[in-house]
Amino acid sequence: MSWSLHRWTWRVASPLFVGATPSGSLNRCWVYLPARPLWGALTAELARHEAQGEPAYRKVGDDLREHVRLSYLYPAERTGAGWGGWLPQYAGDGLSWVREGSDESVADRRFRRRLLWTRPATAIDPDNDSALDGSLRETECVQTRWRHDDGSAGDPVAMVGYVWVRQNAGLLDRVSSVTTLFVGGDTRYGLGRLDRASMEPATAVFGATVDLDRDEPRIVTGRLLAHARPSNNVTICGNMEAVGGWDMTGQQQDLWISGPVWTPGSGCCDKDKKPCVWQFLQNGMLCLAGPP
């Protein structure tokens, strides 16, 4: 069964916090948006939008998991009338970020300074209305505007990625009707609002060749565009980490941990030094697919 592919862009309308591994009292934030929290936000918004009474979160979530595949969203900057994404890439000097369609590259440390800022917070001791001992912390957030090297505010920040929808499943119009999402942590306090800026048909994923006439969509790429499961059949150069979260789809909350997976931006090739064929999973991660 074939898929339709669209590229969509979301404006970061309020600071965005999608938690990564903490470092001491600093709650660190990913500078990209993984597919799993994006799926959760899309499920919540679509279920509330269509509800005649109680929102059918599980039914909507299962429909999206079965018939929709989501890529990771990456930071984007204005390029004329459109938006150009910044993609991670591991090279000899470590992780850097490369602007889509160009050779412009920025080291990871400098890129994070351009995109992130921190929010201080503390818990309050109810007995004396003062800061609770040991609770002072800071939380990294993706800001709504890029920061220049001199500290001044630049153009708006967006997140760009791709969505696959199974044809004849009746979900494209439903997904297209969602124009606002609330993603990540502390959304009840105003964080994580994304406003859709565009959604257009596409024929490639960040320049990578796609195969839409499969049971699961595939891409051919020499650079990982999402977390990927290890495989002995390919050579991968980059970094590994464990990805985890809470699984709320069952009758109780379960902690979900992926185990070690390769991070986005890692370089990959097969035994013939050619780009690999990857298949998108329901959780947005990649696994090695069969022959093209």
C-alpha cells in the first residue's frame, strides 16, 4: 500500500522543552523534536478537535500509529520565502549542524547557544513559603527567535519535518486540519506551542530518496535522520544513547526505554560504502530495511 508524503513547518510560538538526559541541576533539552512526543501532541489535539463528548484519545492514537508516520522535526530558519532546516552531522571533529541545501556548518556548542536559553525554577516549601532546599534548577528551552553571536534576537525559529499518511486511510484531511500543537513539558504553563506555517506535498526527505510504495515508507540515506537501532550489517559512525519515556497507552503507566540507539546525524553506509535503506517504525525511529 502506498503513502503520501508532505513536508510541514511549525513556528515555535512559545519556548519549547523536550527533555533529554539531565546534567546535575540542569534539565537539558533536545534541539530537535522526536517523533514520539509529536505523535502524542497530534493525538491529543486531533482527539479534542473531533470530540463530540469525551475525546477518544486511544482510538485516535491507534489510527495515527497505524496509518501515519512522522519524521523528527529539526530547527529551521527563514530562507527567502521558505524555511531551511538545520540537520545534525557527525564528522571528524564531532557533531555539527549543517544548513539544508548549503555547506554552512556550525559546531554543536555554538548552535545550542544560538537556539537555547534556560529558565530558573525552584520548589516552594509550603511550611514557610520559601525555596525548598536543594530544589533550585534550570531548564533549557528552545527559544522563539534565533540568537545572534552578539546576543541580540534574530529571525523566528521554526521546526521542519515530514509526515507520511497511508493512502485511502482517510486521515490526510484529519491531520491537515490540525494547525496548533502543544508539545513537550510544562504545556500547562504556556510552553511548547507550535503553530503550523505550511504543509506541502514532497518527493524527498531532507534530500534523501524515498520509497512510498511499501508497507512501511523507506528512505535511502548516508546520514541518520532519527534514532536508529544498531545493526551488524552497516557501518555507523556517530554517538549512541538510550531513549526513554512513559508509555501511557495501556491500563497503567509503564516506563519505556529503547536501549542504546544511534543518534540523529550519525553517518552510515553498507559494506559497499553506499547509503543504506532505512524503514520508519511506528515510534519514529529507524531500522535497517531490506534491499531497495
